[in-house]
Amino acid sequence: MKKIISVLLVMVLALVMAGTAFAADETKADGGFDFLKFAKERVLPDFHPTVKVEEAEANFVEEPFYKGDGVIRAKVGIFYSGWIQKHSMEIEMDYRTEDKKIKVNVIKDTNGMNLVGARFFKDGEWVSLAAMGWK
């Protein structure tokens, strides 16, 4: 009898833990926007047009979170190969859900060429995703 109770207790505990993990996934604050894909496919080539995007990698430095007023913020690290060596960028992106605009700020870039400027992403300016052809 004690074994049955122990097994049931372990099963209940496992179900509770699985439910908690599922609930955490549902409340993930990305607003349906793929920050990593956008950083790799739009932000990186805007600052470094000669980079091979398919060879670059992107990951979260800071997971997306609701900043307030319908804005979701994430920090993304991008790793890419330059002509001579490997480089990395860290960017902060604010995504405004109401009008689907994004603001990108480069925090650091080991290449240093972002000082030349970008075509779309100017410091502190909101850019329409539709204007960039992003759905």
C-alpha cells in the first residue's frame, strides 16, 4: 500500500512540474515575433552587407520580456565571420506590438564597422516591419 501511495505521489508531482513548465512556455513574451531570425536576417546584413547570413548564429543574451506600453524587449548576440576573423554583435531590440515597429540599438560590435551606419536602423528610430518586407 505504501508503494502505491509513493508511486501516486511521484506521478502527481511529475504532472504538477510538467504543468508549470507548460504554463511558462505559454506566457513567453515574444508577441509572436521571431527576434533571433529577424536579428540574423535583417539586422546583421543592414550593418554588415557582405556577411554570409546563412553562416551566422544568433541567440538570446536576454530573453524577450514585456517592457511596458505594448513594447517587448530582447537582447540578442549574433556571431558571424568577417573577412579575416570571427566577430560578434550584441543588439537590443524593442518591438512595439500595436503598430509592428522595431527599434534596434547596437550595444557592441567587435567588427567596429557599424560606425559607418546602417540603411534601416538608425539609433533610436522606430522602423516599420512592413516597410522592410517582414511579416
